[in-house]
Amino acid sequence: MKKIFLFCFITVSVSVMSQSTSLKEKLQQLPFGSVKPSGWIREQMQKDMAGFVGNLDLLVPSLINDPIYGEGRLQKHSKTKDLGNLKSGDAEGDDQYKWWNSETQSNWWDGYIRNALLLNDVNAIKKTRNYINRILATQDADGYLGIYDTELRYRFTTENGELWAKATLYRGLLAYYEYTHNQKVWNALLKAVDNVMQQYPIDHSDPFNVGNGFSGGVAHGLTFTDVLDRMQQLTGNKKYRDYALFLFMNFSNNISSEKDVQLKNIFDPGYKLQSHGAHTYEHLRPLTIAAYASGNSELQKALEIYLSRIKNCSTLSGAPIGDEWIGGRSANSTTVGYEYCSLQELMNSYTVLLQKTGNHQYAEAAENIFYNAAQGSRDPDHSGIAYLKTDNSYEMMGTKNGEVEAGRNQTRYKYSPAHQDVAVCCNPNAGRITPYFIQSSWLKETDSILVAALLAPTVVNTSVKNVKLRVEELTNYPYNNNFTFKISSAKNIHFTLKVRKPDWANNIITKENYRIENGYILISRTFKSNDSVSLDFSAEVKVREDNNHEKYFTYGALVFAKPIAATAIKGKIYVADFSDWMYKPVSNTRYAYADSNPGYYENGKIIVSLKNQSNNTIEKTELIPMGKTILRQVSFK
Ligand SMILES: [Zn+2]
């Protein structure tokens, strides 16, 4: 009875919502490229471009070179593609394999374009330019820029990749346009988005009505709202956000195999998240965008409920369950894995929430994922990432800490530059995560309030009251907690530098006069044309508890881990220097929490006494940042 009532409310509320007022967004995202990486992050990006991010087209050439947006567009009789994967235990059917190369290509290019531009990598920019020209040449006269032939497009009744192929492609085109101001790219985007809005008219079409079979590609397509959200920000044209709201409500009211974000499920108090993780976390963005576009209080309530459910699914490093279905489980540092794709999707959803709400807690959450879970899923010794990973990682031989999974030959728990045996989804997303993090590190609140929200070594170029301004954030954060903001501008200028005060900081050391407001430090004064601000945050070793009451250690933004020595075993060789790597532990000793003494921090390490469970003796142990480990123990019972 209750459910029926809710369903009715939700169905009728679409028209009500399109008339209500949008919520004011607290912060503005700067144009892509305004914030550049420096320091260790820049070095890591350069390494990635010399590694799997810059070379994925050489590792899986048939996937990247498939002309799926051009002469190879999908037709009625197109066959399923051989992606070179094992398909072992995949029950989702073959239809997804038709559109899959569009995701692989466009997510990879999105990351590639952003890395190339942020690093000012001349050769990669040249390659990007050629790609942009090639892809724009596939656009039809009516604006269609996608993967389907005329006989198929916009008239699906089952699984398809219409909107998803577009969302992934257009996100990269937007970054390129924002950086270059290339009018050809902008006009192509305007026409392409209009084409979608004409063919699936607002309130008079049913794009997510595709029956009750597996519809993962259709559900991914809901992230077309990413494109609409940014188009609205760039143009100020409300039609994009109204359309995003329409898409969200249409998705919510239809049947989907990825149903966690549907309002009837959000408002069902007994419902537990269960869909494919990456979908669930990327869908946090359309829900947020819809809540802001509508100003509707029910959608805001839904957003709150959804966020608390995601929190329950997140481990101490901020990583959400995604191995690959959530399946009603709660997070666990040893027994529940997370997918690299989910790290990018959830981090990106938190940065969108940060932009819209200004709430510093979303910055904390984004930093936790980026600096702990994501860094901790990279192979520190070879160019590659883990497709799946757990916080406590006792072996990386393909399976989850040695567990045998019924009906699935699990190979995702290893490091690879491509993971082609499973799916080439995580590596492209690993190329996106750093540029997306960097882009959200600086935002603007007003024309004279500049906000350092995510702390990182960066340089921002912007203007304040029409005066050009450059701020270099000199730091080795999160590996130390000292910052110098070097400010250069054409003339002396009065503005507010707003820096997020990390939750863990127990003291702020600075010569500046400041005030604290809602988790931010505000320094308002006239800055000279060459000026600087120094800020130190003092940290201490903290013993924290995860959802399962296991203890873990942090210092500043970093989670620390007991590294476990491992033997590296070479797996599949893609091309010279690029291969899979597996890691076998040298010892199976586990440690337990020993006393209430938190230990101390010294030279990048936490020194602490832990109980060796193999002989029950207390040992003085060194912990290092989990982001620098392969095998490790991070939580202690
Ligand atoms: Zn993935």
C-alpha cells in the first residue's frame, strides 16, 4: 500500500518539479585547465602518460581503433564484438559487448585529453587534435554524434549504449573546448546535445523504457546528465538542467537492472544497495543534479538517504563496494572488494556535491578516496592498476585474498595496464581520476572568493575582479601538511583566499589573520602583486574505528598500513614493458591491535606496537601510507 502511494507521488511529481525553483549552487567550477598539477602529482601523471594511460591504444589496439562512432556504427545486424575477454561468469548477456568499445575509447580519450592538456604534452596534444578532428567528422548534418546507424538510433526497446556512448565522448570534448575555446568543437557539442533533446523530447519520450532484461548500458546513459550539467554551467541556459531532471525522473520511473537510485527504492526503508557498484556511485550525480535543478524537497531527502547508504558501503579508505555487485552487503576491509571504476565514479560524485553544496565534508571524502584507496590501487613498481582491490590486501594472485568464488574464475585482483581478460574499463578510468581531482581542487565562490577545496600541489590561473591572478600551491601534501600559496597578480588586489581546514587538523600555524567558517579558513586582505601565504596544519597519529569496529591508523589525510613483503610474478605480456603483475605474500602473519597507545609519527612512518598473531608477542611495527603499498594490512581487530 505504502509503495503504491510513493510510486504515484513520484510519477506525478515530474511536472510539479519542472515548475519549482532550482537551488542556488554554492561554488563554481573553473574552466578545465585553469588548475594545473605540480609537484608529485604532476610527476605521477607524467609517469602515467609514459605508461598505460598514454599507451592504452598500443595495448588494446582493436578496441581503441574500432570505428564505432564512424563507419563502424552499429546496425540492426551488427554482431557482438570479441573484446578479447574471458566472459567468465558474466551473466549479463552479450548485448553490452556491442557498445562496449565506445566506453573504452571515450573514457580513455577523456583521460588522455585531460592529461595531455594539463601537462602541456606537445606530442599528446597533437594526437588529441587529430582525434578531435576525426571524431567531429563523424557527426551527421542533423547533429547526431554517436554509435548507431539511422535505422537504430533513438528507438530502442532493449539494452543499448545510445546515451552512454555520448556521455563518455562529450565529457572529453567539453574538456577540450574549455581549454582551447575551439568553436568547431563547441558548435558540434551544441548540435549534438540538441539532437538528443529533439529525438527524446522532454516529457514526451521514454528513453529509459527498455524492458526488464539487463540494461547496464542504458543505466550508464543516465550520466548524460554530466554533460547537461556542465552545458548549463557554461551557457547559463536552463534547458539543459530541466532536461537532466527529465532524464533522472524517466530513469527513476522505468524498470532497470541498476535500480539503486530509483526513488521507489530510495524511499523503501528496508531497501539495501544491490546493483552494480559503478552504476550506483555514478548515479549519485544525476540524483544530485536533479535535486538541485528541481529544488524539490523530496529529491533532497532522497539524496540524503542515498548518501547514507553509500557511506555504509564505504570502507575506511572511502572505497565503495564494487566487486562488482553490491548485493545488499556492508563494507568490510578484508572480505569486500572495490572496483577502480567505482573509485573514479564516487570521487567524481563527491566533487559534484562539493561544487553544489560547498560542504567541506565532500572534499574530505574525495581526498580520502583519491589519496588512500586510489593511490593504494596503483602498482608502485609497474605501470598498472588493480581492477579489484581490498583495503586489507593479503595476496594479489587474481582472487580476493585467496577466496574461491562459485561460478566465477576470478582474475580481477591483480595489477594490469589494461585488464583485457576482464574488461578495459578500469584503466581508462584510472587515467581520468587525477585530472578530475585536480579540476575540483580550486573553485570560486564569488568573483572575489577563491577556494582551495581539495588540497594538492597545484597552480591555478584565474581572475579576481577582472585582474589576472595566479596562485601556486606549493606543498608535498598529503605527505606533509605545510603549504605556501604564492600569489602573483598584475596589481595589488583585495580578495578572500578560502582554504579548507582538514577535519584532522588540530592546529593551524600561520602569521595571517584569519577566521574559520564552516570548515574553511578565510584570509581576507589586500594581496600584493607578489605575495605569499604560509599555512601549516599540525596533525597527530589517530587511532580510528571502521564500520566493523576494526582499528586503523591515520596521520593527516593518510591511512597507514603494515606493508607485507611479496614476490612479484609476471603475467600476460601486452607489449614490451607492459604486463600483468601478480603478488604472492612472503609471510601470512597477521597483526592485532595491541593497546591504546596510538604510537608516533616519524619520517613518513607511524611507529606502533601491534600483536603478532602467529606468536602472540607485541612487536614494534612500522606503518607506511597505504597508497605506497601492494600487499598490506590496514585494519586491526
Ligand atoms: Zn572497471
